[in-house]
Amino acid sequence: MANEKQCSSSTCNANSCEGCGQAAKAKPVDFSAKLNPMSTVRKVIGIVSGKGGVGKSSVTAMLAAAMNRRNHKTAVLDADITGPSIPKSFGVKGRANANEIGILPLTSATGIEIISANMFLTNESDPVVWRGPLLGNMVKQFWSDAIWTDIDYMFVDMPPGTGDVPLTVFQSLPVDGIIIVTSPQELVSMIVTKAVKMAKMMNIPILGLVENYSYFHCPDNGKDYQIFGESHLAETADAYGLKILAQLPIDPAIAKACDQGKVEDLQLQEIDSCCEYLETAWKE
């Protein structure tokens, strides 16, 4: 095409750059987004899943709430632009404000800073019907334009799958590690493998696996039932040398708390154990 920049190499093959000395000298593209000068974020943890419907957002919310209870300044960047549920889990409503130096995240009842697409819509039920590049740019704006105040741990609630937005997060944000959320079905375990491979391709450390909906504890007889079938988590963990961080039960109290915006009232031993590991993950 006439507007394309021509290679200066005398041996240029217009159909292929393979073996070209000029290509070898080309600098890799830097996709990283700069943090707002007024912000401080020490650790960024992505919460990912190979598919939707495994409770990734509720796990994100519970981890943020638990870390906040452990006296760490915590934030949630809701990168699931087309399916934002984080504000509802925390009971946070209203629109984010901005001034000449940046966007001001909304704050939960216990002081967790939150940014989500819902905070920029006229009505929170309005759909975000955007293509991938626009979604990715909004995520980068959440990172670069927001003023994050002295954050110890930021949890990034990623959309499911391995598409544009997860790629943007991995390339643009300084992700220190990810937690992969799964459920017991064998199909989900196969899809989790794709998320594991994507993280390895992007050189993102995998902190471990969280299995949601692992079992139901019957209050009547005290027995545990595997509603979604036998877990395959150990097989996946062994195959890739990953740590199992938690296996969470099917608990109506979790759904109720998230629906009522009271996720900060929940306390699960499994989530607390996961947080204990995160506090030492970078000291090992």
C-alpha cells in the first residue's frame, strides 16, 4: 500500500520480514500504561477464569475484603467492562468523579477503592456495546487516569477467556501474578488449561488456583456433596506445578451477601488462608 512505511534494507522481501536484518534491529513495542503520578500501587493481582459462570467476581470481592480486614489498603479494578458486578457486591452506587488530575475511585464501606464501568454509565443497567480496542482502552484509563491512594494490593477482576481485555491487562498493567478461578466440571478444567498457557506465554506468574462451587455442606446431616461432580483440580495443579489456594463451597450465604452489597461482611476460612499465602508469596 502507498501509505505503508517502506523498509530501508536493500534485501527487503515485500512479502516476508523473515531473516531481515532490519527486523532484527526493531525494538519491541511497549504497551505498558503509566500509573497516575498521584497514585501508589504496590502489588497487582489479576483474577482470571477460562470461562464465565465460575464465580470469579465474587472470589475477587471476597479476596479484596479479606485483605482489607488484614490491614492492607486494598483496591479493585473491575476490568470486566461488559459484565461489571463488583460495585453491586460492595453496595457501591453512584458515578465516579474527576478533577484536573484524575478520576477519583468510589470507596466501599470499609475503605476499599473501586473503579468499574458502571460508575460511568447514565444507568447502571445500560449495556456496554463496544468492540475490543475500546474495552482495552477503558481498562488502561482505569489504571492511568484514576488516583489510587497508597494501595498495597490491587485486585483486577478480569473478563473470562483469553481475549482482548485479558491481553491488554497482561501487556499494559504491571501484573505481579494471577489467580485462576475454576469449578469442578471436567470441561472447565480443560478451559483453565488455556488460561494457564496464556499466562505462561505472557510471562505472568501464576500464584495458584481457586476452585469455586467445590462442594455443598449439608447442614442437616453434616455431609459434603460434590454437586458438580468430582473435582479435577489436583490433576490440573499437578500437570502445571501450581498451588491449590482454596476450594470454596456452594454457600447460599455468599450469593446473598453479594446480591445485597454486603460482601465485606463475609468471612471464610478458605479465603483467609488464601490471603495468608498472598502476604508471603513475594517473600519466598
